[in-house]
Amino acid sequence: MVIERPTRRRFCSWIAFHLALLLFVGIRALRFQLHTARDPDAGINSIRTYTLTSNEHFEVDIRQSDEDKIPFLVLKKSLDREQKDKHTLLVTAVDGGKPPRSGTLNVSIIVLDSNDNSPIFSQEIYQIEIQENVPVGTSIFQMNATDSDEGTNSEIEYSLGKIVKTKVYDIFELDKLTGEIRVKGVVDYEENDVYKLDIEASDKGTPPLTGEYVNDNKEVQEGTVVGNVAKDLGLEITSLIARRFRVVSGSKDAIFEVNQNNGALYVHQHIDREELCQGSGACLMELKILVETPLEIHYVVVEITDVNDHSPSFPEREQRFEIAEHTLPGRRFQLHTARDPDAGINSIRTYTLTSNEHFEVDIRQSDEDKIPFLVLKKSLDREQKDKHTLLVTAVDGGKPPRSGTLNVSIIVLDSNDNRPIFSQEIYQLEIYENAPIGTSIFQMNATDSDEGTNGIVEYSLGKTLRRKIYDIFELDKLTGEIRIKGVVDYEENDVYKLDVEASDKATLPLTGECRVIIKIIDVNDNPPEIEVTSLSNTVSEDLKPGTVISLISVADKDSGANGKMITSITSDVPFELKPSYKENIYSVVTKGFLDREEVSHYEITIKATDCGEPPLSTFKTLSIQISDVNDNSPHFDQTPLEFYLVENNIPGNFIFSVSATDNDLNDNAAISYHIFQVVATDSGTPSLSSNVTVNVFILDQNDNAPVILYPVSSNGSAEGVEEIPRNVNAGHLQMGGTRAGF
């Protein structure tokens, strides 16, 4: 029966994960690394996927790295802070179990403001009336523009346009903070009855965006022969000289004169309609014709018509714009307005722009003026082209037409729309364990195609790595150099996975990620270890060959050849090693018969040597005591034993000592004796014995008088007579007629 331990899938951090995002125009697929979930289970029960709550702006992407799945939040649709300034999502990590288990992570996205809205006036044209001679300092109007951005991106400053006539700056002033227009100089109706002010409202973003409130300015032309004034007035041609027929003019240089001979009105000097009249209306000049005797004054009105004798001209030869690359298409930039003193059809008709893919020109009609605007139709990319040069041409309606040109330079300002990029998503490298602290093992290199601080890269280790990694490795944030900080031990860990981030130094930095996999190469820094798992310290001497007396296991923490071992018994003993079915497990067995009486104690030295270079060895000594078995019988020094005994001994006297020896120990060597064939028996189980024949020789004493055995005495008595048969063996003793044996 398998009992499953309940496991909760969890993220490294359960606190809300806040991402501050600033999305620029044209930026797509921005990636933000999420916390990686951990699951102690393995195989199919480990993390299978990540899901994200349904939304229109983000999706989750998973990068597979070995056994890890790293989630990234990917922006699929640009954000708009003015529509929604915060998004809340739920990321779910799901394992592959049945049923699956899951863990969640709350993700909050705070949308930071980008300066993507220009200040807007409530009207394009404002018309106001003031009395001439209004006191200096009088407030005549309050401008008001609004900007839907926030912070400095919405703070507005006002300024007068740079192409209004100089006189305007002498008469009016504009408060840049409040937008209030005040009278600065003398307002004189007879000098000018209308003033047109171009006003700009700029925010304080980087770079600033500008909105325009535009008013317009005006223009003029010349002629030669007019006609016969005398005829028109009914005067006699012949009397014109006598009557002093003439044009009366207040100026020394009269433009028109009359011919007193024929009464014709003619041009006296070059006529420039543009000097005489401004604007496109009729240019009428009233002449005073005087004749005398009798005195007559006639008034003649001459209309000065225009000819196309002026080309359009711009107030400056060049105009320069700085436009951030994230600026939205549709953004308008006011160009210098060309001036053409000619009037009517000879005045400016249109503006043209050199062909390009990013800009077009738009013309706004205001009264008789045509005001050109440069309109962005396609987003700029500084990394593709950082400067655009265009030619704006103002064309009048004359036949043939005349034109004037304006060089326009667009400097594309960098925005932080490129994140640092590593040359690879995954780097793999190998280092030897025990590499010295301070050793440089790799140089990270990420590039950012932005410029300035937007392109300066700093490196850091990911924030969700295991704490041990920060103790072993360090990363130089400026150079990207990875150095060893602590002890690298192959036996503790043979591979490390480092998530490295490269961030630019923009106000709102963008980040690129990669993974560095560091494989540790083993060095032979661990000697083999010998472990005695079972040992019989005392073994019996009667063991059969092949009997197991000990079990040992050998191990080496190193790997490869450094962990392969050769194990042997180095001492000359009747024991040998037998390998087990499992590698590095051995039995110590007897390889011959043991004899305690020959050797009672063995020191078995076991040597384990690895195959590293140089090899390392370990020795282990087993102390074995041989226990006795009753395998030796008692033995006498001599057999048979012979000794001589003098006759007539007193009973109880000590006559002889018999001894036997036994090579066994303890009870196996304890001897008992049996008389009179002498038997020596030990106390072993079973007991062993040995006997010895004892021959006792009785030495004769001269203790008897001679006796005549035969014939018998006369009284027939044989008393005291020893009768010994002729064939008795030596050593036979017969006493008192009775045989005695010992």
C-alpha cells in the first residue's frame, strides 16, 4: 500500500508580486520573469504548467530549462494608464498529478505614466477684442490647456510662438505658468488694428510634448502706366501746361506723375504693391490731381494689382525637432509658416514634403493663411535611424509658380524600448571542484541597443535562487564577471543553475534574463571509506574454508575513476575477500584450515585504493582471535614408562610420578589419570584420552636366607620358600605364594 504524503505546491514568495511597467509605442512581447514555483514531488507529479487569469494585455510563457519550468509574464497588448492604471492577475502553477494540485501567485501590475498626451486647448482659435491705449499691465485673457498625463508629464508651461512678428513681443506678454496674457506696451489702433498670437503649451515630460493655439499674419504688389487722366476729367489737352496740371503728393518721391503734354497718368518710380498695401484685399491708392486758373482739385483712385514677383520664404533656413521614438503616430509639429508678399493667386497655395515613410505635411487654413504641420504617420525607431532630414517646400499659385524651402532635421530621441539581450538564453560551463576563492569562471555580456543610460547594463543574480548559490558565487554588477566566493564541493552538489538578469539604467529599467549552468568536475579529494558492517572478533579454529567471518562495504564520495576502488587484504593471513553481488560489498572468508595451536591471533589489514590520479588509499585492520576446540589428545613424554621400585617399600610411600600434556586450552587441556594402565583423559567435549604402559621393575633386597627348595626338608615343610617357575619373565614378583600386579 502506498501512502501519499500531502504536498502543497508553493511559490518561493507568497506576497503580492508588483511589476511597474511603462509601455512605449511599438513595444511588444516585453517579458517579466515571475517567481518560479517549487514542488517537492518528482516525475509526472512535479510542476507541469502555469496558467494566467484571462485578460487582454498579458499572457504567460514558460521556458524549459532542464527539469525546471520558468514562467514569464509577456505583454501582448500595449497598456494605457489613462484608461486603466492597475491590473491584477492570478498566476497558477499546476502539477501533473491525478487529481492535479496547484499553487497561486497574485501579480499586481502598476501602469506608470508615459508622456504620450500633448496639452490640448479647448479651442484652436480664440478671438478677443480690446480697446486701444489699454493700460500697460492689463490682463486681457487667460489661456487654459489640459494634459491627461500625470505628474511632470501633465504640468503645463505656456509660451508665445517663435514665428510671430517682433512687434508682438513688445506689446504683449504671456505668463508661462498661469497662461495669462497681459498688455506690455502701447496698443495703437492706427498702427495696427489686429494682432495674431501663436501660443504653445508644453508639458514637463522628457522630452516635452507641445500643443498649439495658432493665429496668422499678412502681405502685398506693383504697376506702370495707368491711363489718360486729362481725358477722363474732361480737360483740354492744350491747356494742361498753362494750368499747371500736376499730381499733388505729400512725399518727395511721388509714385505717379501726369504728362502735361498729353494728360497721361504714368508711374514715376517703381511700384511695390507689397510696400504700399498689406493683405490680399484690393490695394487702392488715392491721387490728388491739381489744375489752376481756375483752380480744380480732382481725386483719382488707382488700384495696384499684384504680379508674382516674390518667392515664398521661411523665417529661418532650417528647423530642428527632437522627437522621442515612442511618440504615437498622429502627433503634429508646427512648421515655420512661409511668407509671400504677393496676393491672391500669387500667394502661397500649398506645402510639399520630400517622400519618406514616417512623416507627412498637413495644412491648416486660417483666414487667408495656410499653416503647415509636420505629422508623424509611422513610429520612429532610433536604433534603425537616429536622424531624419526632410525638405519642406512652400509653393505659390503663380504661373510659373515660385517656391521656397525649409530644411527640417528630426533628431530621434532614445526611449528605453530595448531590453538588454544576452547572446544565448542558456550558457553551460564546467569548473573543477575546490577551485580557489576569487577565481573568475565566466564573463557575462549583454547588449542594449538603446543609448545613454538606457543602454548601460548592470548585472545581478536572480532573486529566486537557492540561498546556497549566493554563498558560493558572486556576480560583478558592472562587468558581468562571475567569480567563486565560497567552497565548491562536487560531493555536495555537482551542478549549479544561476539565473542572471541584465538591467539597463533607465528611470524605469528593462531587464533581460539568461541561465548559467555550472557543472562541477570531480577531483580526487576523498579517500575511500571502509565500513565493517559485521564482524566475528572470535572464530573457532575448526571452521571450514570459505566460512564468512566479516562483511565490509567500501565507498568513495568521488565519481568516475576517482570513485572506482580496488580492495584487497595486504597481510599474509589465511583469509581472503569475496565480492558480493552488489558492487563494493565484500565478505571476509577463511581460505584454509585454522589451527589455534599454531596461530591464535590474526591482524587482517584491508586496503582500499581508488583509481584517481594520484590515487588515494585507506586501510582498515580487523583483529581476529582464534578460539580453541578439543582437537588435541593428552600425550606422555615417554611410552612405555619404566621405573624401578625397591622391594619392601612401606605402603603409602610415593614411588613414581606420571604426567601428560595437552596442547588445547582450558577444559580441553584438563587431564585426569587412571591407574594402573595409565590413561590421560582431557575434559573436552567430547573428551580425548591417551594411555601409557607403565613397567615397574622391583629391585631385589638381600632379605632372605638361602633355602633348599629341593628336595623338601625332612619335616616336609616348604614354608618361606619361593618357588619361581623356570620360564617366568623378568619382573614377575611372587610373594607369599600370591601374584601381585601393579
